[in-house]
Amino acid sequence: MAALLASVSKKNLAGPLAQRAARTLASAVADAPPLQAHYPVAAGALTAQLRLRTGETFTGGSFGAQTQAVVGETVFTTSLVGYPESMTDPSYRGQLLVFTQPLIGNYGVPRRARDEYGLLRHFESERIQCRGIVVSDYAAKYSHWNAVESLGAWCEREGVPAITGVDTRALVHILRGQGSTLGALGSSRISGAEPAVEWHDPNAQNLVAQASTPAVRVFNEAGDVNIALVDCGAKNNIIRSLCDQGARVTLVPWNHDLMGGLARYDGIFISNGPGAPTMCGETIAQLRRAFAVYRRPIFGICMGNQLMGLAAGLNAYKLRFGNRGHNQPAVDLTTRKCVITSQNHGYALDDSEMPAGWARYYVNANDGSNEGIRHLEKPFRSVQFHPEAKGGPLDTAYLFAEFIDSVRAAKAAGTAAVGAEEEGSGMSASVASASA
């Protein structure tokens, strides 16, 4: 009904009959009760229910953990493959993840093998990060040479609720129409009334602080350049991609004192992460100070793009329903070439007016939203998409090589990490000492 009303309102209709029809339709939409969708489940079977804060409910079969309702931001991804990677992506922390791909679970869940850097090969973190998953058709029987358990068994073991039998097309239409919405997902036997939900917005919390490493960690210690990776919820494949380029990666907490050891780093990399970028005031302040004095390359991905933008003087805003999937087109404004990218974000930079010295780098070819920024003189740049996308596509994986090549070039040229104005300003004695 809402979609029909929108289509009618977009047309240039004239005449009393058309106007009366539009008013009647608008009244019907306003008076219509919220959607109540039920998937047939055998009496006494374990069921699950997704309730949106706006009143819509979807009742179906439960194939995950038996839990009371958990609250999260209900978002959708259009990716066709890679559910183990998506579910363990820290950027999905605090969210109920809806898969638009109808069949989910058909290749099971892979084993927890680790690579030469000690990172899980097939997962983006150590655990499932989303609060629950919503699918149209769960494949209870899986088949894959590397699978060791079903998707349902994995969810149950990690305490994550999961629902099948949902008309995900109808659900996505709702989310696209009214925007990402708080939802509650839980399981129960068919009996009794559902308990009241205590609604709380996860974006009101500092989700980055929850997802970040609590202590400094080093990967690939023998690397020839030392990269400070600011962990806002870094995916394993970001660490791996930097290590594969031969870098030593020093993973630091989101609020780590970068200025205290700035001269020790040959480059700085800011990772992806969950939630609202404005919650990361400490990181933004550190980056703003680093921009003023750091002379070597800085690069950001996803949340890193937003934090660099805020540090540069831009504002961020919440997208209506976000960009999440493996098929987002982004145009490189320096070459006019379009690349297909993997994305997972609900916020974007407002680049309508760029600060002095900065320019737009990439733009989304679908909705025109910001996909990256770059400094016009200094080696600072960032992208909103994921060049390291484990589930593909790999169109922009070259950005890691470009970043590390620029770091090596700056180091070989003898470029000092910290500018002279920092050393003489007294802003950070520890930086000057480290530089010496």
C-alpha cells in the first residue's frame, strides 16, 4: 500500500477523480494495521518471531538459539554468498541481519582454521557479531567439503537467535520505505503471550569501544614497514591484507594515544567498525592532531572514512537504510572509472561542501553518497567501501598495495613521520622524544 501510494504521489495526476483516489489511498494506508505475517509451523514446534518497533511482526521457524527477544537495528544485506563472513563482521554488531538471498545455510559453516598470522581463515572475527539473523529459507541440510557444522548449530552454540520462513521481500520493502528500524527477535513455543519488549537503540552506545581490541597486538613482526592499525572493529582480512603486502601491523585500540608514539609508525590505517561515528570523539581528536603534523600516508576504510572526514571538518548523517551488499558501484573521481564494491554501513559523510585542502575521492553511482575523501597535498585518503572484501568482489584490492607502496616510498625518501612544527610546539613531548 505504501509503495503504491508513493508511486501515485510521484505521478503528475490532475483532475478531481485522481485527487480523490489519492486521498482515499492515503487514508487507507494511514488506517491499515501493521503487517502480521505467519509462517506455518507445527503445533508445539519451536518458533521465532521478529517484531519491528513500528508494529509489524513476522512469525516463523526457529533454527538458532532459544532466547528471549534480543533488540537490534534491523538491516538487510543483498550479498549472495559469504554469510559466515558477514555474521562475524564487527560492523554488524548490534544489528539484526536480514539476508535477501532466499536460500541461506546450504554450504554450512567452515572449520576454525588459522592462517600464518594466527587469524581465522574463514571468519572476520572470533565470534558472531550480529544479534540475530532473518532468512527466507534455511537449508537444514548443508553440503560443502570444508563445512563442519550447520548454520543452525553454529547460531545455537553462540547464543544467536535465527528465524526462517520470513517473507524477506516484504520485510525489505518495509525497511526501504521507513528506513532501518529497531526490531526484537526471539524464540518460543507456540503458547502464551509475548513479553513486552524494552526498546533500546544500539547506536546510542559506543559499539566501536565494544568491538575494538583492549590491548596492542602485533602481526607479522618481521614486516619491513610498521603500520598502526586503529581497531574500530577491524575485520581479519584487513589485517591479513596488510600483512600479505609485507607490513608489520600494530593493532591498537580505538582510543589509543597515537600522538604519544606517532614517529614510530611508517603509516596509519583506520579500520571499519559498527555504529555511529560521532561516538568516537577520542579517535576523531587524535586524527585531527595527526593531520596537522603527520607526513606519511594515512588510509581509512568504512568507519575509518567517516572518522577521517569528521576529523577533517565534515559532518556525518544516517542513511535511510544503509548500503550493505557485494554489488555497490563506486566511481573513482580521479579516473572516472567505476568499480563494484562490498559495503556495510548505515552512516555517510556529507560532502556537499569539502573543507579546504580536501576533495571527494569516490562517489556511489546509485545514490550519490560519499564513498571516499582525499587530501590534495598530503598522502591522506579513505574509502567507504571494503577493498578487502572476503566474500568478494576484489575490484579494489589494489588499494592495499598502493597504500603500502606509498608507505615504503615515503620511508625510502627519508620523509620524517612528524613535521617540525610538532616537535617545536610542545604539544607532545613523547612524540619529539620518539622522533629523536
